[in-house]
Amino acid sequence: MEKINKQVLNCKKVETAILRAENILMEYAKNNGVYENFGQTYARVIEEKFLYSLGKDFQSQLKVKEKVLAFSRRMATYSPY
């Protein structure tokens, strides 16, 4: 299981958190390789923190979920080679 870098969540926008997590995970992958469920821990934590950041209505939540899902898919198919 990945250790979450607290700096990733120290922001106000979900896009910023995703960008920071991508940078950290890509650097990790270059040095250590990828593994099953790569990036899923970050995706869960980001979604949990930012789910209501755009508003409490369903459409706002859906936008956050779509962004986190896209991030999760990018990390699942990422290859540093």
C-alpha cells in the first residue's frame, strides 16, 4: 500500500491534487516500477477529500468523480518504459 504524501491534499482544487499525485506517482514508477492497483490509494483519498468541494449537488459531485476516475485510469495504464 502506498504512503500518501500529505502535500498532495494541501490544496483547494481537485485538479491540483491530481496533478501533484500524478507527478509523485510517475517519479515513483520510474524509480521502483508499477504494481497492481497503482495509484488507487491516491484516487480514493483525493475523491474522499474533494467530493463536495465544487458543491453538494449531484452534478458537482459527478464532475469530481469523473476527474478522479480519469486519473485512476491513467495511472492504471501508465508505464514508465
